[in-house]
Amino acid sequence: MYIDGIFVGSAHVDDKPPYNRPMGPVVARGGASGVVIRHGKLVAEWGDTSRPDMTFSIAKSYLAILTGLAVDKGLIGSIDERVGERVKDGGFDDAHNSAITWRHLLEQTSEWHGELFERPDSVDWHRQVGPSVSSGTSNAKGSERALTAPGTHFEYNDVRVNRLGLSLLRLFERPLPEVLKEHIMDPIGCSTTWAWNGYETSWVDVGGQRMQSVPGGGHWGGGIVINSRDHARLGELIKNEGYWEGQQLLSQERVRAMLIPSRLNPTYGLLWWLNTEKRLYSQAPETSVFALGGGSNIIWIDRPRDLVVVIRWLDKPCTDELLGKFTSAIIA
């Protein structure tokens, strides 16, 4: 059952030159590992759960948490506020981009158009990841298409997610890894071995200081490198709706908002995946929510069962069956 997926792609396999080279550090991957947390206690683990590893698009779910923190701190009035009202770096000035809200970026419906850190948003046009509201497309990834109005088209697009990361950096005026460490990772007792790396091209000026913006994945290298146990702690925080040992680190309202199905893709919330109508995984409970990354890196949370499971480097075709085995072994 624990067949190793072997996946290790530092740049997306479908990217065409010159966009197929890594711009950030790439870490050699470890073996399959994982943990099972039930009722807040470690009940099972396999592999080296203390080894930091690349985690790819799970970083997107961390960006959602930081966005929630920005709302809690008043740096954003509402996720339905236009990004350009507070972020004044030229990225949201034109007629098309000026209509983009934080919700659009979080739901991957922004249609933000431009180039960021030497990558145009068009590199991910027609990208197919996970179930979609459409029946699919025969168009090649990166092929030309017409832009639509912000909020009218779901597309999994790393350039646009990276634009969210840069926008948050502008608001916090501090490197996002520092913000995450202070407000989330240290309070929940994570190790000091995790890192969130940017690109060689993602250094920007923020208030006269040179800071590195960090991406929402490892598409072109960089991203979050972290161990399975630290992922599990983050999963516990979300399962407990932002509460940790007497502290409300992230408001309950923000956590719940992340896990509401979006209008255009009911299996997607705010950079978190949802098992709506069991469309993602038929053998997992419909109440399951997931942070998902390439190589079948998974944080699986099922609040009614008081369950958090972290899985690293699973062979992708085995995922649904494995989740089903865990589900059948647990009495709700």
C-alpha cells in the first residue's frame, strides 16, 4: 500500500523553454513518510517524520492562513476588497487587474495578467489540476486563450498565487516566513528545521528594505521545506479552528471561510481542497479537507473524526484506497 511515488519535479514537466528552469533551491527528496493524529495524539507514523522535505503546493494553504492573519490584524478589511486598494506596486493598476479581489486570488479565479519574477501568467493557462467545474480541455498548457473578467474562470495558476504572496509581503512589510514563524509555527511548537525559500528573481524593495517574496509551491524551486510532524501540527491548528492551547492564533471565522466551497469549483475553498460530494476522494469522508502538493504530499483533516493525517510521497493512484483504509479503521 505504501508504494513510493518517486515524484521529484523541480520545474513543471509541461513548461516550455525558457520557463522550464528552477529559479529557487531544490532539496533532494526523502522516502515515504507520514503520521496519524487522533484526538490530538500521535497514534501511528512511518518513515522519517523528522526529515524536512519539499512540499510543493501545500505552501498555497499556508498562504491562505497568512491571508486570514492579515484580515485578523486589520491589514485587509475584507477578502472581497480589491487588492489594489492597499497594494500600490503597479500590479493592480490597469483596468483588468484593478478589479481583482483577495477572494479572487484565494479561489484561483483572479485572471491576473502580467509577468512576475520572470514568469508570465500565461505559462499556466489551461493547466489542469484536480477536478474542475468544466469537463476538461484539450488545449496544451500554456497555449493562448482569451482572458475573462476576474472571478469568472477557475484556473490553477502558480504565477497568480505568487502574486498573492507578494501582495501579502507588501501588507506585512516583513518576510512571510518571519510572520508565519512568529504567529503560527512557534506558538504551535513546530521545529526549527522548516524553511520557506524564494526565487533568485523574487527579491523586492519593501519600505526601503530588500526582502524576498516566497512562492506558493515548488513549481520553479523554492517553497516550503518541512517535516511531517510540523505539517501535522499545522493540520491540528486548522482542525481546531485556529485554537491552540489557550490561544486563538487564527480566528475561527477565518478558518471556516477557507473551507467554504467556492462558486466556480466546489472542491476548492481558499487555497484548500474540499471533498465536496466526495469528488476528490470517493473513499474519504465528505467532511475531509486537504492541503495538497505534488508528489502526493497531503495534509488530510477530518474534524468530525478528530483526525489529522500527513502523507508524503505516496504513489498517487493509491491515494483514494489508502484514505479509505484509514476511514474504515476509525469509528467516528
